[in-house]
Amino acid sequence: MPGIEVSTTDKAGISGDDMEALAFAWLAWRTLAGLPGNLPSVTGATEASVLGAIYPANPITQS
């Protein structure tokens, strides 16, 4: 895009590693809340949907 400067989060004072962790935490929160984690207008998906799944562990039984 002519006239648009692309920069890094590091240049803005935000660690790229911190930004990645924040993004995954946000996606996890959306999944746990049952909320869509995508924007069809951006991703090209046909609909908004919950991304990922949660599989609770089976409780350990003692005999």
C-alpha cells in the first residue's frame, strides 16, 4: 500500500513475544466464553465461529 509505513510492535515499545502471548490469551478467553474468534470480513470465512475446543480431563478414580 503506497504511503503506508509498516512497523513492528517492538518499535512501538511492545515486545513481540508479549503481543503473541496476549493474542493467544485473547483467543483462549473467546473460546472459553463460547464467542467467535474470527472476523469473516477479514478472514474470508463464511461465518463467525468459536475457534478451538476445550476437553476437560477425566477425574482420577481411586479404588
